[in-house]
Amino acid sequence: MAQWGAMPEDESGELVDGRLVEEEMPDLIHELVVSWLNALLHVWIGGRGGFVFGSEAKFVVSAKRGRKPDLSIYLPGVKGLPARGPVRVPPDIVIEVVSPTPRDGRRDRVEKADEYAAFGVHYYWIVDPAQRTIEILERGKTGKYIRALSLLGGSSNRVPGCAGLILDADAVWREVDRLLSGR
């Protein structure tokens, strides 16, 4: 675990069962969605005192597993975050944008969901550009995730755990369409 945490930033990979595993290669659609969500969340959390981190933050989710989510959010009031090195404090929200390969989809929907829940992440967002869905899972009393919100389109001003945030799925899919149309 210490070796993974000390790896240079330009060496990619997540730690799975003590072994370095290659991460998916994001395409422009993936990066557009991540950037759009990052901007939205930074504006929302603004002066509230929380933090939004990008995809190079390393989280020690268990003794032999380390993950680098697309986005991670700490709501106001978090204490004990390290300025450097692997993070052992679970974020309040983790967001994964699903890459188009079946292997990556399974990893985001099954493996990472189980790991993030066991780590103590309260909300897990799964954003799927191919399906044009945003799912927000909430960690229940049993320690497992239950669906708290599914956006197939439109917008919601009742985003679990994010009072005052307006999540507009149509806006992000319009950006994806703009990219796909070449405009």
C-alpha cells in the first residue's frame, strides 16, 4: 500500500488485491462529463467549506485495495484530510463516470460500489454517458447501497446529501451531443 501511495503521479493504476491494475483510458466524452460535474460541484460547494477532488486522489479503501475515483467530495466540516499521500478518510460522495467497455462498467457498478460502501462513502454517483443516466446510491443502515435518485433526463433540486444543488442531466447530455456533432 505504501508503494502504491508513493508512486509518481504520471504512473497510473489502482491497487486491487495488492496488485497494480491498469485504469480505464478515458475518452473525451468521459472527460467532458467529469469536467462538467467538477465545475458544477465547485460552484455549489463554493463558500460552504467543503472540497472537490479530481481523479488522481488516491484512496485506501481496504488493506489491499486503493482506488482513484473520477471525483470525490467532502462536505463541510471534514477533519483529518492529509495534504499529501493516500487518503484513508472516506469522502462523503464518490463519482464514477462509466467508460464504454463492459469490463469498466462492471468494475464501476459492482466492484467499486461494494468497496466504496465498505470504506464508508455515504453517496456513490454512477454517471453513464452511453445510457444517459445518473444514479445516486446512498449507504443504508446495513452498510449496502440503495438507490436514492435516478435521473434519466431533466433536473433535480433534491439531490441526496447536497442541499441547494440543482443537478441538470439534460445540460450535461447537451454538452455530450455538442461534442458528438463536432460543433
